[in-house]
Amino acid sequence: MTPEQTQADLLPGFLAISSVLTGFSEHALRGTGQTELYLATACEMVGDDSMRMMLGAFSACDIGDDTEAMGRHMRLCILSHARFGPLARNLIKLWYIGTWHCMPRDWHEAFGGNPADRDHIPSPTSYTEGLLWPAIGANPPGAKPFGYGMWANPPRVTRA
Amino acid sequence: MSLHRITDLAGLHRHLHAAMQLEHATIPPYLTALYSIMPGTNTEAFDIIRAVAVEEMLHLTLVGNLLNAVGGTPDLTVHGFVASYPAMLPDGEEDFAVDCQRFSPEAISTFLRIERPADLDHGEKGGRTITRKKARGTVKAGHVGPETEEHFFSIGEFYKAIEDGLDRLHADMGEALFCGNPASQIGPEYYYSGGGGLIAVTDLASAKAALDLIAEQGEGVTDTIFDEDGEIAHYYRFQQLLLGRYYRAGDARDKPTGGPVPVDWKAVYPIKTNARLDDFTKGSDLREAALEFNSTYAIFLARLTCAFQGAPEEFIPAVGDMFHIKELFHRLMRQSIRGTEGLNGAPTFEIDRLKDDPE
């Protein structure tokens, strides 16, 4: 499979885990326009195999709508896991602030991935589309302007 | 008596209402194409469409000022004000329909027809206006009269009929024609970030200045590419996107010789053309988002109406609404429609449906 095919295949799982990790609906995540880019970024830095294994572990139990069970599952099988935990935390940061942080050195030593992994911002829209802004009910400073004189009014933030 | 002449004040009001509908009818298609461009790509095309869309908003406001000046009451909330797409334009051009579609050569070709100069293909049409019975069910974007209608080949000719009517009524009534409350005029301080400026209409001279600005910015009634201030008419601005080259001063029509206009037709969200609420599964997030868009748009039109009906300061939050609407556009256009082969959602602009068929 080409990288594009691999990623298209991983996309539904990536959206599902991202929704649980961030607390935003899949609809809201798609609405940022960053989904494919973030999946590609993460896969490029940690390798497709780590991503595929984490998504496999995530969907291993059929939890349905039980949020408490999902919380337990995430803590036990993903966030406490030596390989998946740092990746999951990186995804939370990526969605919220629009920056990919270099994975810890010992993670790369243990699990491989891209030797060129580095801190970076995947695209100029990653900052403006960060979940941080709707989470705190503010417009991203310096972006998404609301027009002359509107600073005097409360921010109007799209939250799906 | 000719049916297409404006002979009384009520006729002038009707025409100006239709002109507001007409100006508005261009905005959903322009914005749909504009916001379907993926952010950061097609920056020059984005700027061209954005500038034209903002000027259509200026024209809408200028017509609102005109209607207020002659004692009419602008109302953007009346049933049928927002066109149902695909739409025929309210000035009766019926040789083409306007779609809300993604940025594409087809979209730009439609925009060229909207902005076409009055004399283009004139021989083919054989006259300035054609008057005929309305074919039922074909004209969805609003009409000038109930039974027999005027049909204009271009928007420029429609405005020429309004100007003629204004002259006739002014000859009869004198300055009494301008009986509206001057405090209702939306002044230049409320318009920014676009070409031209707002004109408060209080007499014949300012009324004509407003009409001239609309005509000049649009298709250019004098059929020149640039106006006297060096601003390029909408028709030629759009044509640059299809021809892939900028116009320069001194260029002949259809033969721009300036630098290239880079266009990437693929860097676009694959939205459904003329999307409808019924394209989105009931209860889905996409449908909810489309409904939220429509109700936000309805609130925006109500706010504009309020601004036109004596509270010009409402224009500031109304402009704020437009920025918010941009966010809602993007959110919809990034969602795929279940059950389609790779088509994404888009605003449906079914504003009347909010009242007729609330969910």
C-alpha cells in the first residue's frame, strides 16, 4: 500500500481515538480541516506501525457509549502503555495547540520511528484551528478576526 | 404604456427591492466558491473573488440606501428574499441559472454571465429588454412584478431601467421623491476592506452616484476593462482566472497581457453543488451544522434589516456575523456527506425553510 492508502485506511480509527483523547466530536475535529494532515504528520514521525498498533489496541474492546469504561480503557491500554502513551499525549497536544512535539529520545530508541523527528507546526492553519481556542471560548489571537469594533463584544467561537 | 417602465413610486420600490434581492443572490454563489478554496492555496483567486463578493455587499447596501431615500422599507427577512439555488437572477436573465458550487471553471463561467457587459452578444439578443409572460416555476430568485415581467439581458440594463425611472419620477415630483429619513442612511464609516465606498443617498445627485458606482464596479456599462480610478470591472477580474493572466492598462478585451494568475483547481473542498438539507441524514452532525448555518444567516439578515430600518450602528455586529459565517462555511465544507462518493457538505441557504418546516 502507498502511504496515502495506509493513511486513508487508518483515518476512521484516528478520528475515533482523537475524539476520545480531545473531548471534541469527530464532526468538530473534521471541521478544523486538519485531520488528514495530523494523521500524516504523526505517521511520518512515529512510523505507520506504531500508529496502526495503537489504533488496534484502542478498538480492541467494543465499549460503545459507556464513557466511564472508555476512560478506564484509555488509561489502562493507551495512556499507561509505554509505546502508545507518549504518542497519545502528543496527539492531544497536536490537536489543542497545533504543534507536533518531538517524541522522547528513549521512545525512539525503544520503538524506532523517524530519526528526523522534530518539533514543528504542520501547517499555517494548525495554530488558528487549535482546539485550545474553542476550549477556552476565545478567538485565536491575531487570527480569525471578527471585524472592526468587534473586540468590544464577547468572542463568538464555533464549537461543534 | 410600456410594462417595463417605472411610472410610479410603488414601481420604483418594487424594482429596488428586486435589486436588493439581485445583489444578494450573487453572494451565496460567490462565497461558496470562495470558501471552498482550501486555506493557504489559490491566494490570488481567493483575493479576486473575495473583493468582488465584498463589492456586491457594498452594492446591496447602496441599493438599501436608495430604497430608504425614496421612502421604501428595505427588508431582507421577507419570504423569498434568499434565492433557492440553482436560481435565475431576479432581473429576469433567464438564459442561465446560478449554482452554489465549488471554485471551478464552471463556477467562474457562471460568474462571468452574472457580470457580463451589457453589449456582449447583444446582436444575438436583439434588444435592450424583452418583456414577456413569466414561465411559471422558472424564476426562483424573486421577481419585479407579479404577472408580466421585465427581462433584462444584463444587470447593467436592469439598473439603467431603475435610473430612467428615477429620472422620470424626479421630473414629476422634484426633491419630494427623496422623502426618506436621512438618519436611516448607512454612511461610509460602515464599509471597509473593499473597493469603492458607501454613499448616503439624499437627492438625485447622490442617488445617481450610487447607481453609477454599482454599474462601474460590476460589468462596466461603458464596456471598458478599467474604470476611471483604475479599478477593474468584475467581469474582467473573473475572466483573468479562466484566461490565467492579468489585465494591464491598454489591453484589449479577452486578451490580457499581464503576468500569469496561478490557479490550482484541485486545491478545493469537493463540496456538493446546490447542497440541500435533505442531502444530509436527519439527526446527523452535518445536518445540525447546516441548520445552525441557516439560522445564523437568518439572524444576520435580520440584523442587516434592523440596520437599514433606522439603526445603522447594527452594521458593526452584522459585519462581525460575516466573519463568523466564514467559520461555519469551512466547518460544513470539511465534512463528507454519508452515502456519497467523496462529496462534502456546504451551506444550503434554505432560510425560508426555517419558518416553513422547522426541525
